[in-house]
Amino acid sequence: MWSMDDWEYLEREVVTDPKGRKWTIALMDVLGQKGDPDRPDALLELQYSSGRYFTLIYGSGGGLQWERGYGLLPDATRAYGELMLSVIRGKLDPSQPVFRADLEG
């Protein structure tokens, strides 16, 4: 079975929110990914519709809770840092999923 941990990330960190839950926050470049073997063309399609770089949050069970795309690496890197701080400080609750909101690119 494919896992979120099987992807290649530019950066990835496990953080704990104020309620003691652990979340993985990641920054991904979709170019060069091997991808899910069951969906080999999905990443290319995703790249053109949402940008090349993505910030993600997923839980220990592997369920994707947050996804945002960016066209430029500096924008995605800044968002990645802000996302980590928001989860750690409790400003963002990843248990309330948000997908493809405010996409840039």
C-alpha cells in the first residue's frame, strides 16, 4: 500500500499541536516524483493545474489533511515555515481538512 511517507520531499517535519497530536508537515516538488504506482500520470496533471510546489499536512495514519500549491519555490518555502508555526501554536487545526484553498500559480 502506498504511504504519504513514500513521497520525496524537499523538507518534512513532524510537529506536535497544542492538543498533543502529531502531524507531518511537508514541502514537495512534484517534478521528478516517482509517484503512486497505481496513478502514474496523476502528478503531471496536478503540476499543471496547481503549481509545481506543494505544502502538505498529514497525520500518522497517512490521511492528507492540507494541500496548497505554489508556482515558485520561495513562496512555497515561506508558506511551509508559516504552516509549521501555525500548527505548533494552535492557529491551524489540521484535524479540520482543507484542500486546494487559495492556490497560487
